[in-house]
Amino acid sequence: MDKKKFYTALEKISNELESSRFKENAVAVLTHFLNTGQTIPDVSEKVYSEIEALIPKVEQKTGKFSFIDLFAGIGGFRLALSKHGGISVFSSEWEKMLKTPIS
């Protein structure tokens, strides 16, 4: 995602939330909207429309279920879950040598 566009969108959200109970949560409100499309009433539809024009929404993959792959290793567990209709939403592995096959 283009950082400049993200910060422009964040500024628009922050301005809308200035007198709101979500004043300190502008980043969370923006990322929640970008990830799920869900809105909060404290931000006008006009601002959401401007953000959508600025940052197109990413098409989300759908499956029977979603999962995170912690301690991913070489990805065997992920492959098994994917074969059964799962969608991986996050993978994590500390070992540099093990990251290569799954990235």
C-alpha cells in the first residue's frame, strides 16, 4: 500500500474523529475499515467514500475457515489446512532458513 495515500486517509479519519470517543484510535478505525469494510457512525460516509477512492479495497479470499500459521516451519500444516478449504491470513516463523519455502 502506498504510504502517502495511507497517511492522507489517516489524516481524514483523524479530522473526523477529533471530537469523538474514538479520537485516539484513528489508526485502528482506518485499518478496520480497510480490512473489513465496516464503518463507524463517527466518520461520515463522505470521508469513507474519499478513502475508497484513494485506497481501493483489497478483494478478500474466502474459504470454509481462516487460520493463522504460527511457528510455520516449512509449511506442512498450512498445506493440510489449505487442502481442506482453509485460508491462511497470517504466517509466522523465526528461523530464516524455514521462511524461504513458504514465502
